[in-house]
Amino acid sequence: MILLPTTSPDAQRRRRRSTTAIKEALRELSIQLSLLNHRVGAQVDLRDVDLDCYDLINRYGPLTPSALAGRAGLHPATITGILDRLERGGWVARHRDPSDRRAVLVHALRDRNAELYRLYAGMSTAMDQLCAGYADTELELLADFLHRTATAGQDATDQLAGDRGTRPPAAAAS
């Protein structure tokens, strides 16, 4: 029989309080980022979901519309409307896939990125200032925590979706 060390009730309470504080801070961060993205989208005449899809295409593209639908967790018919708006706004272009002429790939038109960078500049500067106050090892710990948090969020999303194949393969996710 292996005996595990026990922690004091005070230590357990502190840990629960800290864990709760982290969860609350993440909820507040989610709200603030949603509000920021909403304001940015309004400045460039994009709906929140359009901006999200453009970011996915920009990060992981070129993508087929069905791959985008899977990454965004949206119905393919919804993606068609989003892509139509993004294309009309000069954010994306659709081209035939050179390896399969029947397929369409969506490419981000990166010349519009400067507008987005300008709108996110305040947050970027604030993050640079915030990160300057941490040691390299602390930043590595924070980055690891945030990556693990994003993975936990993806897993929870997949679970709610019934994991109907909406998650991209691990190799394609990076």
C-alpha cells in the first residue's frame, strides 16, 4: 500500500481559491477579447464570425470551405455566406486546387492585414509591456499554460459537438 502525502485543509482551500481565480480570470479574458474582436470587426465591416473565419484562413490556409467549416465548427452552408462576404470585402479569394481541379481553396489576401494589425496595435503593445515584467522561464510557463488551456477548450468543444469529426488532424493543426 502506497501512502500519498496529504495536504492540509488550509493548503487545499488556497489551491481551490487559486484555481477558481484562474477560471474567473479566463472567463473575463474571453469576454474582453470578444469585445475587442467585435470592435475590430465593426471597424472593418466584418461580423464576428467573419473575422474568426478570416483568422483561421490566415493562420491555417489555404483551406477548402469544408475544412474551414470543420475548424470553425460551422455548417458548410453558413461558410458559403461568410466566404461570400469575405470575398466581396477583399479579404479572401477562392481558387481551384491545383492538385484537384474539382476542389476550391480559400486564400487570405494578406494586403488587408495591415488594417487589422493597426486595430490590434493597442492590445499588442499592452501585451508586450505586460510580458516585459516576466522572466523568460515565467513566460515559458505562461505560454505552456495557455496552450494547454486552448487544448482543453478544443477538447470541451469537441465533446459538446459529439466529436463529429470537426477537429482537424493533429498534424494539420500547426
